[in-house]
Amino acid sequence: MGFEGEFASYEPLRRLRNSEKVQALEKRFKVRQKVEDTKDFENTITKKSDLTESTLRPDLVLAIDGSHLEATVENGFPCAEIGYVTVASVLIDLKKISELEKSEFIDPKQFRETEKASTIESVFPGCNVILGTEKNAKTSFRRVLFEELKGNTIFSECETLLDTYEYLFKIKREHFNERNLPKSPIDDYENEDMTYGYGEYICPHSGEALFSTDALRLHSLMNDGSSNGEMFGQIMSTFEKLWLIHILRSFEQKGWLSTLRRVAFIMDGALAVFSTSSWLTKVISHEINPNCPLEPNCLITSMCSNGHH
């Protein structure tokens, strides 16, 4: 720590820049020019002129987006953190907005009523953070993940997000054979195959609790000694896709499927699911359109190939 009035020198940076190895590497670098960027960008974008314009105009737009943030916990360990994960869905009534636009002055209260939002707001334990009587951070995380899915629903009279997940999990087990089962998430039993089940159940090898959500294997991303930003990011991504299917299934349960032709769905980022829970991609594709022959990870095709799905 420097003294009052003392400023840091740039000697370490100067020594690094004077290194022959660093200088040789810098000479090999090429800075991309704006013209090159523009050409590359033009080749990757999909232009409006390349698409077939539809005459269908949605009355409603449903947008889904998530975010995550890691926070350090002061508990004496070199690293301890928790992760905040939020997934929000906003339903915008475009038809009502069009009607309001006809007025010279729009009533702010009426305009606010054109949007309805619902959110999943969760906090997950990271490294060195333990829930209640759980024995470590990993078992704590596994229980919280299960409870978060169990405790969230878009409509109180419809199924929970856990019900949606377990429905998709059932499709995986019945229609997509798994040659090699993942290993048990329980310490000291990592050489045993995972025992699949639904809800909360008992591991036949250890006698400890297992959860249906263990099949997502998000717990395997936990780093015991440093930040878990990747894990929290994958939780957010997985929740976004599950929330979309949860909403669609809730529409079906409420008898609203016919209204989907009037709804446009918007989701930020890729529709595929990556990392440990990537098996959800083909399962979701099967759920949306079971008759569409798809390549692996082709969720976009399944969502766009038929207008009535």
C-alpha cells in the first residue's frame, strides 16, 4: 500500500512492454479496420429483403429476457459469493397501443396498462455459501434450484415451472435414449450413475436427497474456490427457455392456444440451450413440433417452420 501522496509507477508495465517476447507477439497482431468490420457484418446479417413478409400483424408481443449478477459475501473465506438471477416476461398489447395512438394526448395510466410483467427473481448460493442444514455449497445449490422451479408459475391455477421441467424431462427419458448416464452429484458417490426420478427422492446408494433438477447438471459447473459467473449465466439461460415453454403450456391449459396466432414471441440470444442442460434443446423441439425432422440443436427451425405451433 502506498504512502499518502505516493503514486503508482508504471515500471511493471514498462518492463512488460520491453520484453522481446511481448514485442514479437505484438508485431504479429493485426488491428481490424472499420472497412473489414463492415464487410463481415454485411455478410452475416439477414436483410429484410431476404425474408418473405407476412401479412399477419400480432395483437400481442411477449418478450422474455434474463439477467444475472454475482455478489461477494464477507465470511472470512478467500472467496464466497451468491448469484442473483432474474428472468422477466413482458406482455405488450399492441392492439391497445394502436387505439391509444389515435388520441392527440395519451393517458399515461392507460398506456401503462398496455404492459403486464411477470418475473422470476432468485438468489443462488455460490462457493462457500451453505443453505440451512445442508452439508456444503453444492447440495445447497441443488436444493435451491429445485425449490425455485417448484415455487414459480405464470398463472396460479396452472402448473408450476417444475411441472413444466419434469414434463420435458419425461420426454427426454421416453423418446431420447441416453447411452451413458451422468454421475451422481453426491460427494463420495461420484463413480455411481445418477439415479433419475421426479420431485425430491432418496439416492439408493447414499440415502441422501436427490432432485429431478439434478438431471440439468448445473451443479457440476460450481467452482469451489472462485467465482461462478458461468454457472449463474447458464442458470439464467436455462430458466429463459423453460419459462417460454411454461408460458406456452399454460396457454394450452387455459384453452388459449388459438390466441397464439396473434402473439409474437421475442427472446434475446440463441434459442438453443448450451452447456450441461443442452439436452433441453431437442426435447423442447420435440414438444413444440414432434413431427418435424430436426437436426440436433435445431430449435429455431421447430419454432419457425409452422405458423400454428
